[in-house]
Amino acid sequence: MASRDFFLSFARTEVYTNIQAPFLGLAKVVLKKGKTQIFRDGSPMVYSGSVDRIIGRPPPRTGDVVLVADGSEKPIGWGVYNSVSMFCVRLMQLEEEAKRDPASALNMERLLEERLCSAVDLRGSLGFPSTNTNAYRLINSEGDRLSGLIVDIFADVAVIASSAAWVEKYRQQIQSLVSKVSDVNHIKWRSSTDILKEEGLDMSEQKEPAPSSYSGTVKVMENGIIYLVSMEGQKTGFYADQRESRHFISTLSKDQRVLDLCCYSGGFALSAAKGGATNVTGIDSSGSALDLANENILLNKLDAERISFLKEDATTFMKGAISRNELWDLVILDPPKLAPRKKVLQSASGMYRSLNALAMQVVKPGGLLMTCSCSGAMTQSGLFLKTIQGAASMAGRKVTVLRQAGAACDHPIDPSYPEGQYLSNYLLRVM
């Protein structure tokens, strides 16, 4: 794994940078009274509703570095400004941190290098990459203190996902630093168009991606299983966040009949087959995802008589299975995000409840259901378990919780920003 030696070395300076210095000419975002402590405690997002006034002529523009100050105009830190987004400032460094590390104070390029080095060191300590796993998350937005930036490593390809205006502004610097990570030979940049529109960026007006931007597919390994990852696939192309749960499924699957619903490219299904399942069926509505899944069968030299994939809507499939009285020992339900916003949480809860009620009805009495939600609004509200209980009542089944999990360990969460916790994964016994 790369360490700090894999990055361009910058001469360390002993010059002390005081972020209160008036000659810097930076705009100052002054917080409302009573809105300061949450940011001193580490919350990285300054919402526009927390801002009392902005001092500076001319006013700051999106992407500019600004000071953030309390009601008495004493700076508490600095960050990057956005004139349009509800996230007025993404805090990058608190004042005390700037005093301890003056070389990074008000210097985005230096701060990016420091944070990336820290992320590389952390993944190395967690064992990534390894001889049997070379697909992992290198940067997890707020969890690595780079809000709006995601970097996934897939073998020798780094997929960079941007969901903040500042990330687009520093695109060249980010690509340059990521390209220096050990084993990275290719970069794929993916801009989250809809989110960036809320940041005030119209990506249709942006320049076309560089011709060197990686496309096509790449082979990766996770826990000894080979996956073909499409650079044009969902999110960054592969869901590394479920790595630990996929491995857990492999330990439960010996001699079991397994159903993987919303299987995408076959992650859980392949893990079950490798774990010794007697029969595995994967269901997904995406033909392109299932093309990858079927190629993954061949890459792993699995018996096509024991594992197969079917293109069908999960709800339609389950209703058909119920009518045929078809049951499985182990069912995995990992649907796409159904609640992208809190305002649709109620309707999404109904969809999750209906899906889970159907899934419970295709589990043998005493069998297992692993059910997931990647909707942050559902996870953070604590409603998912209540929704599961409602589904059990709807299905006429009784469930007990055997295991609760979230994203894999390479997806760190900042406790000051619980909104970063999005994935819920429950293993249930269904009676």
C-alpha cells in the first residue's frame, strides 16, 4: 500500500499561519448566536440557516476559501464556500487544528495531500489492499474529512465520485494526488450531476471528460472472489460497502438454497455459491448488471447448474414464487435507495414494508433473511427496524434479529456528522 512516500514531497515550513490575520483578505462567514458549538465539536456542514452575515467585499464566490466565525467575529475555522447550496460552507479545518498544522491552514492543495495521506495510511492499517481483496474505498467523504469526495479503488483503477462544487474546482489537484497512490494506473472521474445541480453547477456546460478517463470494465478481487466491475455501472460501479456482509453470507450458505434479490452483478449470490450453497438464484431488473453477473460465474469457474440469474422485477418474482409455494433457506434483499430525501420517507417506508413482507413469505420457517436499506433517511431515522416489524405482521411471520451491520470498515463515519451513516443491514430468523 502507498504511504506518504508515494506522494510528491512538499518542503515543510515553520511559518506559523494565524487564521485570524486580517491581511489575508478572506471573506468571513459569521454564524448566528447559539450556532457555534456544533461546529467546534466537529460538524463539517455549515447550513445556510446557521449563518448570520457574510463579511467581505467583493462577496465570496462558490469554491472560495472563507473563514467561519462566531457571533463576535472570532474565527473558529475555515472551509470552502458555496453561494447556492444549502451547505453554505464545508468546514475543512478548525482553528486549533490550523495552529497545530500551520502548513495546511487556508491551503486546500496542502490539506488535500494531508487528508489523502491519512486515508491511505488508515486503509493500510485495515489491510487494504491485500492478496485476496483489491476493491476498497479510499476516501469516504465526511468520514475522511473531505466532504463531497468519494474515491474507490478497483485493482489499478481509481474511481473518483464528485458531489460538491469544491471537488470540481480542485479536480486537477485531486486527480494528480490520487494517481500517485500505489498501484493506481487509471482514473475514472464521475460527477454526481443531480447533486451538483443543487450545488449550483450545470454539468452540461462543463468540459468533456479527458480522453484518458478510464472506461469499460476492470476485474477486481474481494475475499478471493473475482468480480467484473463496469466503470459505467451504478454509483462508482461496485458496492464495496457490503464486503463484510457478503463474506458473512458465504459462511451461512453451505448446503443451503439461496435467493439473492436485487442482486446487481451478483455479489451476494457469488459469495453464497463460493460458500457451498446447493442452489443460488439471483434476481435483478437490469440486463447490463446481469451480463456482468453471468460473466462473474465464468470468471470464478462456478457450476452454472448451481447458480443462475434471472432478469425480472423483484416484486413480480416474489409474488410468483409465493403462488408456487416456492421457498428458500436463505434470502438476501438489497434494494436500491427508496428514500433519497426525508420528505419521501413515509412513502418509502411503505415500499420497504411491502418488499420485506414478500421476502419473508419466500423464506422457509426457521430460515434466514438478510435485508438491507441504503437510504440514509431510513437508517438515520431509526425506522428500518420498525418497518421490518411491520412487514412481519403483514406477512404473518415472526422475526428475530441475529445480526445488525452497516458499511464495511473502509467506510469510516464522522460521529459529528451522523448523516454519513446510510447503510442498514439486518440478518433475521423468520418463523
